[in-house]
Amino acid sequence: MIFLQLFWTYFKIGLFTIGGGYAMLPLVRQQVIGVYVPEELFWNMLAVSEATPGPFAINLATFVGMNVGINQGGVLLGFFGAFVATTAVILPSLVIVTIVSTVFIKFKSSKFIQGALYGIRPVVVGLVFSALVMVTLTLILPNLKLDDLANSTFGGFDYVSLILLIVFAALSFVKIKGKRLNPLVLIGISAVVGIGVFGFAGL
Amino acid sequence: MISVIEREVVDKRNWCSREDIMDMVVIAESTPGVIAVNSATFVGYKTAGVLGAIIATIGVTLPSFLIISGLYFAMDAFLTNVYVAAAFKGVRICVAVLIFRAIISLFNLMDKKAFCFVLLVGSFIVASFTDFNVIFIILIGAILGLLYTNFIDKRQMIVCKVEDDDQRSEK
């Protein structure tokens, strides 16, 4: 049954990602793209999840669940799918954080847990970096399909996106009154620039 | 985000102390899941026990659930519009930049020993060029970290940057 499968997938995503929502991306890329949603739709969902309020990983889980449910037949199942995915992704947090809160002193001084975290942290950096490379490749090589590498080509290099990527990256390091630009401001700017460059200029 | 939580939870409602917020950051960053959700669960637990944890977790998730469920139906109509699709293309580029920013903050949390860089590069290569399950990559990292810190480099570990403040609060 697809809903059980969806629950299990998102439960694992919630359980094995330490370091926040972005740390979930490598696992989501491997277990969700091409399994529950086609790649193109996924990237759009990711963009919407970033641009709307709430933690983006939760938004994304709701989105994917909704899509799975609706494809099973109708709006009600859509809401059910969204409920299943969202619940599954927060359930491990709820249980683990509650337990850790009660035994925090032990948790902090546990050689076992701190040792494991010591190894997990750099691994997560490597994993998210790998996800970033994939995201960047799909932006500048639009004919590359991650879920169907055999039928994708390296043609159609999108230099406009590459230039914008560099511009936005530079912009994200600009400091105003000692503070870096809020992610939401950055998203707003990128939407407006997107309309200008891809919409009006038609690049 | 932390400053918003602190203002709401410490200054306005008096649910937690400032030291609790320090603990919250450490817990949220070293337990699985979304940091905002973990923070909410912790504050809920501190304030009203297990029921509090459940309610706070539902509270922080509900807006996402409602907004995204609603937006889902608009998305098809949205994306057929040339200008909305163009805006999305812009935002997608921005998402890559946000992921990069996240990597920098994750990088700041990790130790900078050669051992750590080996794990970093190793996990990058395996995740990029093989289909090896990401969960196993993480588990292997945990095991290697455990062995390294218990047998090779037994010095006191740095849990998090706010460690000093935590030790103060424990006294």
C-alpha cells in the first residue's frame, strides 16, 4: 500500500537526518525523486516550499504527500497523503527530542552519542554538498535528468542560469548593517529577477 | 529564528529560561529532524511535559500543512502562466544559493580534523557517484566517529559552540 510506503520513507527521512531540513535533501533526492514525484515537479515543489512560510522540509513533505494521494484518486486522499508524509517526518523528532530533553545532561556527556555525532556532522556536509552539485547541474544542464540518466544529454548549457547563480550567491554574502540578507528577501529578489530575465527578456 | 523564539518564549510568555534556549539549540542541532520542529518540541516539553511537546510540534507544523495543501491546487494553474513559471525559475536558482548557505553553517558545526575531512570527501564521492543508500552512509559516519573519538583521539569533544554557556547553567 502506497501510503504505508510513503509513511516509511518519510519516517526514515525524519529519523536519519541530523542538522536540519537541508540535511534531508540527499535522502529526499535518493528516495523521493522519481519514486513519488517526477523530477521536474519536484524542483518546482522545492521552490514553492522555500518561498512559503514554515520549515521548508515540512512544506516539501506535505507537498509530496499531497501529490501521492491525489494520484491515488482525489482530493480527500490528497489530504490524507499530506497528513501521512508530514506526520511521518516529524514523528522521530517528537519522540527523540522528548527523550533527549529528559536526559539532556547524560546525552551531552555520553561518549557514545557525541562520538556518533562527531562522525555524522562531516558526513552530512559531504552529502548536502553532493545534493547541491546535483541541483546546480540540473539548473545549468536542463537536459540532464537525474532519474533517467540513460536518456539525458549534456547539451543545452544554460549560461543565463549560471550567471544568475553566481550573482545570487554574491548577493547572499552582502551584509547590510552587519547582517546578511534574509533568505526570504533573497527569494523575493530572485523571483523578480526571474520574471525579468526569463519572462520579459525571454532568455 | 532563535532570537524570535527567545523573544516569544522567554520574554513574553516566561515559559523557559535563557539557559533553556541554549540547551534547545544544542538539542535541535544534534537530534534528527527539522531544527524548527525540534526546537518547538523541546520548548513544549519544558513548558508542559509530553502533551506540551505534542501540541507545540503540531502547532509548528500546522501552518505548513494548511498553506501547502491550499497552494497545491493553485500550482498547476500557476505554472502554465509564463511569468509565474519565470519567477519559479529564478527562485530555483536561489534555492541552490540557500543550500550553499546551509552547507556553510553545517560546516561550522563540524570539527576540522583531517579525519573529518576524509569523512566529508568520502561521503560526497559515494553519494555523488554511487547508488549506495544515504542512510548507510550516515550510519557508517556515526560508527567511524564513535571509533575515532573513543580509541584514537580521546580528547574532550566540542558539542556545540554554546557549550561554555551550557556548562555555566549546569552549576
